[in-house]
Amino acid sequence: MIINLGDWHDADYASRWPNDNKWKAEDEFGWMKRDAEDLNRIAPHARKVLVKGNHCDNPKGPGRLPEKIRDAVETCKRMILEDVTKGWEIIEYSHRANYFLGPVVFRHGAEIGVYADEDQAIQYGVTNNLVIGAHTHKLKQITEVIYKNKIPMRIWCANVGTGADFEKMQYVNRLNIARWGRGLIIGDCNASERKRAFMTRQWDAELLIHSTAH
């Protein structure tokens, strides 16, 4: 399986902040298409899932795009991507959107702050779960949550950072990206059931770091 945790494009064309970036919506959709083509070529038989992020959803938000052209932009994106994402499972964005694979929980995320990954793991995980997020773009190694730095929760969290090339994304100049990173988690798990509390940890995973911003 290949699971994409969203913010596949920046949606700079729907930004609330004025800027002088030269790329267009079609450019961003083209980058997405090339990424999808690479994944399809590398793993043609893999099951693929997209868990959409907030940037994926921004063009639909109030104050982003004039209402009269929203459908036209979405149609353009669909036409560019429909062939390369055919068969992909799409999870629409919301603060509570999760994808469960046995004891592993995949979510783009919505929390920010130093303990965002830990907070989400406690909120959405159960005993011996691994909760993987991406929203903060800050890499986090697979770590057991220690509540108030005292109580081991037997829930693990991790963050894969961002899949985007932040060195080329001019829009991030308004933000502090010193802790950003690009990563990939690989692993396996017992995907048969999640509803019961797992008595043992039924997954194994590793964070591979591609690059960091600092």
C-alpha cells in the first residue's frame, strides 16, 4: 500500500495572501500528475490511498476563490489527474478524517504546536496504535507518547513532514520552516482488526528522512 497524507499541492492559486509567485493552478496540477505517474510506475500493483490535507481543501473555502470559478478550477484538476489517480481511494479532508490500517492510524492532521502529534495520538489512537500525521510538516521519529512526561501511554506517534520541495516553494518565506522536513514511513502491520485493544504491538515501522530545511 502507498498512503499519501495530503497537501499534495500548495493551492497557491487560492492563497489568502498576495504574492508574486509565477506558477499557475495548472502548474501545480501538473506536478501532482508527475508524482502520481512516478508512483504508478514504481508500484503498479500497490493499493493507493490519498488522505486529503487542508491545502487540498483550501480552494473550496470561503474567501479563497470567487464562487463562480471554483467549479471550473476543480474540473481542470479532475481532467488533469483523473487518468493517473484512477482506482485511488480518496479520503476527503476534515479535522477528524482518519484512515485505519489495523493498529496504524493515518491522518493529515489539524493540530499545531509542540505537542500536536502527541495530542492527536491520544485523541485518535488506542492501546498499541501508531498514529501518523503530516500537518505541521515537522518530521517526528516514531515515539511513544509520555503523558505529562511521566505516564507511558502505550500509543506511538510520528510525522512524515511534507512531500513538497520546500526549497522551491516561495510561498513559505512568510513562515518559519526551520523544523520542516521531507520523510517517508515504511513498515508492516496486522491489518485484520482494530476495534479491540491490542495486547501487543502489531506493527513495525521506520521513518526514512529525505531532507530537512535547516
